[in-house]
Amino acid sequence: MSNLDTLPIEIIYQILTNLDQETILFQFGYVCKRFYSIIQTYNRYKLNFQSISKIKFHILCQRIRLENIISLTLSNDQQTPEQIKLFLSKFQIEQFTRLQSLTLIQIDEDDFHRIFQSNLSNLQSLTFSFSQEPVLQSKIFSILSSSNIRTFHFDTTLPKIIDFPWPKQSRIQTLHLSTSLSFQQVQMILSCSKQLKKLVLNDCYINESIENATIDIYPQVLSLTLHDTELDRNGCEFILSKLPSLEYFYIMGGDGLADGSFWEKIIKTILLNLKTFEFAFWGDTNIPIENSNDLESAVVSFRTSFWLEEKHWYAVCYYFRQMDNYSIYSLPISKSNINFYSNKEKILYSTRPNWTVNSLMVNKVRDMTINLTKLMNLDNKVIDSLTYPYFRKLNKLNLSVETWTLGSTDYLSVFINLFSIVELSLTFDCRTEHIFDSIDDIKYLFRQTSHLRCLTFYNYNYRIDHTRMICSIVPDHVRSLRLPVWNTDEMRMIIEHLPFLTSVRFDNMDESENLLEEFISWILEKRKGSSYRIHRNQYLNIWLFDQRIK
């Protein structure tokens, strides 16, 4: 410690840039008097209040020096309902004089406009999503005309959300949008954004023909990402013809795009500067597939000298027997969320010689969905060849369970690093008594997922009506719980038996308005300082306050 204590303050500042806010304020600052003094003057705090407990939220709000914050994330999502309004009741946003990055998740429109009544002259990055469709859409984008924002990320699935004039001479360099667009809107954005380098379109559906589009090109754009696009080949070729300077291109799309010859032509004739091409395609097969040799024909267009020798770009194709369809991914696999199937349910073929699944090939996968019962029934042997899990950075796991087979957790741990799982969803397609038979095994899974913070229970075909059983298996390292309930008695039992929770979401509420109001009054009395949000009488989110939670 003595060596660290004598380091120059510039080096300590550099160390602090690699630590999270809670470590700095709750641990580092209390090592010694010098460190406490340093954290008072450190002026590059990045405060992320998403998923935070309410007591820590209040403590951080008391300890932070507003002029030292450069990045701020506020959220009204499932784990922290009404957080943004609470934050704005404590602070004026203009007090954050050095704020460069602002993220607002599920914000209400009135709070959004309240924030942007202030002049955030230093703001360079803005990310936001709305809880409901905003009414005054034009005001949202007027922000871009009168600011220094360079990164703009608007997350929405609302149709025609940007049916407005894009600000002229936009200074945006990185743009993320999730919405349907016309070709004319795409071109309007590009023509007004002369400094735009990176464009990301999620759920990209361009809903008009290209007949009336202009012939302009936009050489400023160097990176393009199209997630879940519904573009056909003509649409892809048209957009790419406008962006001849691309150095990076990622596309995820459906049937008709998995043609290596088409992409080879595009790259050779249009994208002459392209350095990285990542893709995820899917579609239905037109030929019977029995083995990997049959599957080779589906990727033969990706096996030319252009792909293998000139570019060294490889692909892997998965064929799924039951669904009679396929997915083709570039290697390493760049898709962040995947469904995992047993070896007996799929056939695979790769254009990469001697290819095997390994951690380097799936390093970007963060979210996985598995039918655990089917997997164990078809692949009942543990994979002996693996010495370590190849999904090592997975943080979200969705498990469907019909029958919990003995050894399921050990089997999962062979190819998944369960220690890294932060969010876990369990969907039970069985009766409650069958779940009772598996309680010890489920508890064992929870012990292996010691970093688990967010737990969700689903049950579609049968009712989980034994709330005590749920209370008996939820581990105390879980902070956020989501589950279906049928009455306020079950809701009370969850709150009383799981005091370590910092947030809870109750789904499928089937109570009268009076009983629900009575429960809310009870929870606000029992856990004073809690906040809540009801969504169309379908679910109730509660952000719980308790001095015992640290």
C-alpha cells in the first residue's frame, strides 16, 4: 500500500479511470486520507445509476461533486422505476458543468424536455429512449441543431418517429437509430451530416422504393451497421452505392442475403476500402440436408479464392433440422444473442479449415437461449473434450425447462462460464410439483451463478401458485426479481420473505384497483422511500428502499 500511496496523482487518476463509481467512492476513498482527498478532486466520474439499489443511489447523490461528473446514466427501467424524476428533484441538470455524456433510459417526455431546457454546452454524447411515444417529436431533434453533440443514440421501435426535417449541418459523428425509415429519410440524414463517420440502424426496415432517390454519394461514412434489416439485395446495393468509403460493414438480415457471390461483387465494385465485413444471415433451404457435405452447397459461394485467400474471411453455417432453416455467420461470430441447440438438432459446416467452436470464435456472444430439457435429452453426455467453457463472456442466460434433469447444471458449466451470468430467466413448462422435485438442483445452479443479480421466472402453461417455493429458492445475491403473481397476498409474501431485493416486478396482476392501491400503500409504509410504476395494469415495478441493503 505504501508504494501506491506515494504514486504521483496523475498516475492515481489514471488508475481511477479503470474503476467503477462505487469502488472509487465506497472503497478506494477510505483506504487513507490522501486517497480520500484525491477522490474529492478527481473530475472524471462516470455515474451509472442503472440497476443501482435505492440506498446506494441516495448515498452517491450525497457524495458526488456535480462539477466532477463527465458521464451520467439515469434509468426508469424495471429495476429503477421513477428514478429520473427523483434525480431531477434533487439536482438541476445545469449544475453538471462538465457533463459530456448523458444516457436517459425509458424517460418520460416531460422530464426529457425539462432536462433540455438547460444549456448543456459540453454535452457530446446523448442516448435516450422514451417510456411512451413522445408527442412533440420535432423538439427532440431540435437539440441537434443547437448543441455540440457528436454521438446520438435514439432507441425506439415506434413507427415514423423521425418524420421530421433533420437539422441542417448536423455535427453528429456517430448515429444510432432504431426505427423504420424511407430511402428519402436516410438520404436526408446523410446529406445533412457531413461529419458522420459511423451509422447504426437497428430493426432497419426501409419502407419506400428507391425510384425517387437522389444519386448523391456520402463519402464521409466509414462504418455501417444494419441490425435485423428487412432490406433485399436491391435495397442493400442501393444504400452501399451511396457509401463507397466504408471500412467496416455489419449486416444481419433474412432470406435472400446469404449469397457470397452477391457480396463479392459489391465489395469488388463498390466497397473498395472495406477492411472488415461481419454478417449474420438466415433463411430456408431448398434442398434436403442430411449431413455436413449436403450443407456445403449452402455456403459454396463463400468458398471462392476471394473469401478464403484474398480476404481470409470465413463463415460457418448451421442447419436446424426441426425448423428446416439455416443461419450463416461470419467468423468470429459477431451476433451477440443466439439460440443454442443440441448437436443432434443441428448440422454445421465452416469454410475455415479445421474449424472448431472455441472461445475466440464466440467471444462476442452475450445473450443465450436454451431449451434445457431438450438439450439434456438429446445430448446426455458431458462434453469431455472441453477443458474450459467456450462461452466465457455470457452475461444473460434464458433457460426453458420442462423437466429438470439431474446433472443439468454440471452440463451447462461445461460450455458456459456460469460465474459470468448476471441475468437469468427460467421458463417452466411444467406443473409446480415437478419444480418441487428439482429444488435442490435449481439451488445448485444459483450457487454456481454467484454473480447473478437479476432473476426472472416465467410460467405460461401452468400456474406457479406456491409462492413459498419461490421464496425458498431465490438466493440472497439476487437483487432484482420478476415473476407472475395472481393476488396481492403473493406480492406481500415476496416482499416479506426476500428482504435483500432492491427491485421487483409483478406480472399478470389480477386484482381489483382497490386491492392494488391497498398493497401500494402497504409497501410504501413498510419500505419507506420506495417508488413504483404501474404499466397499464399489466405489471407493477417497485424500486425498494431499505437501510439494510448495502
